[in-house]
Amino acid sequence: MKTIRTLIVLMLALIVLSACAHTTETVQTQTSSLQKILQKGELVVGTAGSMPPLNMTTKHGEVIGLEADLASNMAKAMGVKLKLKPMEFSKLLTALEQGKVDMVLSGMTITPKRNLKVAFIGPYFISGKAFLTKISTIAAAKSTSEINNPNTKIAALRGSTSQAFIEQVLPNVKLVTTKDYDEAVAMVIDGKVHAMMADYPICVISVFRYPDEGLLSVITPLTYEPLGIGIPAKDPHLINWVKNYLNSAEGSGELGQLIERWFESGSWLEKLP
């Protein structure tokens, strides 16, 4: 009987030890991403490098912009170096899931579909569709109903979400599709269309690039697109750190200063190809 009791006690002890080991392993797995960043002394951030003024590549191949600065500040706060890893926008989330980058900062809208795969911290900036125009009434429009009439001619990039938005939300306007943004902006400047619809940053850039053309852009985007920092879904420690950092950056005014730097001045335009 004593032998049986001893065996039972040993078995229970093994079960408890196994459970503890499993718990420890789980915790280590959950915190491994942040630990990995600190151990290698480098924060790898995925970005498209082609979405000014959020992220853009200069003539010399350097990635600059609001998000580049934000990533740099986070790396400094961690006490590590920053490595920006440019790639196609469509490949960013896959790279994050595969561990090729530690986080994604690339004008990425927080959507339910994306959030099923990765975690998002933010928003750190609100983007959306906007108009570029010379007509003050269009620039100041608070709702699409003020524009949706057959006498309004609007240009949009062919095959873009702006084209889809106009077709769905502004069915009464005359839509003119263009091969690129340069063509659409030229049509606005030449008076061939009343406005161009594009993502808000594109409109801002156009105002900066052509300061003498009397271009205007709506201050508040017509759609709500909150931009967030993509983080691996199973890393609560890294998620917590980035969330706390972003809250601190917003509360201290650091984030506001970065937005002001990149959106209220076009001095960086001369650095682009």
C-alpha cells in the first residue's frame, strides 16, 4: 500500500511540474518577440516606402516620413537600432505573420478583416478620401450630398478605391478616370474637372507641390480610415509596450509635432525623385 501511495504522489508531482513547465514555455513564447528585439538590438519595421508623407523613398534611397520618424522614436525608446524594411504594401502583413518584420508602419487602415490576422495599435493618424480642387465650396463640403450632382466633374485614378467610392456614393457626378495622379492633378489645375478624389495625403502633397495654383484640399476626410501599427497577434508584451508608447507620444505632444512637421510643410518634397 505504501508503495502505491508513493507512486501516486510521484505521478501527481510529475503532472504539476509538467503543467508549470508548459506555463513557463507559454509565457516565454508570448514575450519572445519583444525579447528578440532587445536581444538582437534591432527593431525591424515593414513599410511600403511609397506613401508620402507617411513613408517615402528619397533620391538617395532613404525612407523618410511621419511613420519613419515614429518608428525611429520607438527604437530609441527601446534602446535599439532601427531597420526600415521596404516592400510591396500587399506583402507587409504576410511578412509580419512570418516574423520577417517586428511590426508594420505603412499607412495601414485598421479593418476587421486585417485585425483577424494581426493586432493593431492606434490609431496614430486618421486618413480617408478627400478632394483636391480650386473651388472653395467643394473643399469645404461636409457631406457628399453637397457635391452629388451631374454638373460636377470629378477625376479619380483608374481602378482605385476612389473610383469605386465615387461610383457608389456619388453616382450623379460625371466621373473621369485617369492613368495616374499627375494626370488628374493637371486636369484640376487646367480646369478640365472640378476636383480630384484621392487619399488625403495625396491631396496634401499636391497642394505643397503646386503652391501657386490655388489648390485646396478638404481638411476633414470624407471617409474614416484609422491608421494603426501592425503587431504580431500572439505577443501581449510587445502589444502592451507599443500601446503605452503611443499613448505617451500622443499625451506629450510628440505625435502631434510629427504630424505637423510632415503635413504642414512641404520642405521634404525636394528630397523626392
